[in-house]
Amino acid sequence: MVTQPAKPAQPARPAPDTSRRSERSRRAIYEAALSLVAEAGYPKTTIEGIAARAGVGKQTIYRWWGSKADVLLEAFLDLGEQAAEAAGHAPYTLPDTGDLAADLKAVLRATVDELLDPRFEAPARALSAEGLVNEPLGREFVTRLLEPQLQLYVDRLRAAQRAGQVRPGIDPRIALELFVSPLAQRWLQHTGPISYDYTDTLVDYALYGLAPR
């Protein structure tokens, strides 16, 4: 009996990298959700539509998120992180160089870039408009997206108070509205252009006041 030579062992195939696959799907879902809400508005954006555009099954979305609001809010958080990284800032931080005016101007300039970025502007306007008539969505939008960002300003202003750069009796939560709220209003209502010069001026007016020196 002639025996056949043993076949060389085949190298084992590497297991599929499910984390990479999941990350690709997650990114596709973020992009699909933001583009759809910009094109169709929040009411007409559906999980089915997001899944179809992202090229995934809708069960993939339901496995990670409970609703389209959850998808969109997380997509916005991710977009903000990317914008911060592109501007050279760590996400969820405000710079503290010891120069309060310079730090605020740098962050607001980055905010101008974000507000004028079509990837952000169209879906942000759609969600902001829906939040005015859809109270639960509006509350979630404020709680999960807006308030954490405003808290960063509060923390930076409190640090400035400790350094003697801001009066001790100032309420940081009110003070931040002197430069954040005018920018938001101008952007939302198109009452004027937004630019670096505009936000720099807001900071100067807020920190140094309007009265003659």
C-alpha cells in the first residue's frame, strides 16, 4: 500500500476583526443619520432610512441605540470630538494658558469653524428647529449636548476667579452667556455674519465691559 505524503498544514486564517467592522458600521451610521436629518428634517428621518443609507441592517442600529434621537445625539457628540481634534483641542476641555481672553477667543474661533462647517450646520439647524416644537427632544439635546459644553466654560471661568482674573462674586453660568448666547442667536436667526472678529469682540466686551475705562 502506497501512502500519500502528508499535506503541509495550512496556516490558520486570522479571525475577522469584528471591532474594525463595528467601527466602520458605526461611522457609516453616524454619517447617514446626520446627512438624512439635514436633507429631510428630523420627523422624516427614520431608523430604516438611516440603515439603508449606511448599508447596514436596522437591527444593527437597534442593537446599539434605542431610538433615532440616540443615534443623532451620539453622532453629534462624535462630530464635536472630531472638530475639537482637528482644531488641536482635546475633546471636552477648554485651554487654560493663564490668559482667559486668549483661551476664550481660541475656543470661540473653533466654534465659528464648526458652525460654518456644512457637515455640522445643516443637521444642527434641523435638530435645533425640531427641539423647539418637540420638547422631549429639546430637553435631551440640551442635557446631553449643550449643558456639558457650557459646563466647560463654567469650569474655565471659575479657574479664572481663583487666579484673580474675574471678580469673586461673578456667577460663571450667567457670565458665559455674554459671549455664547449672542453667537448662538446670530447663527440660529441669521441676524448677522459670524466670524473670528465677531467672537473676539464678544469676549472683549464681556471681559472689559462697555463703560469708559
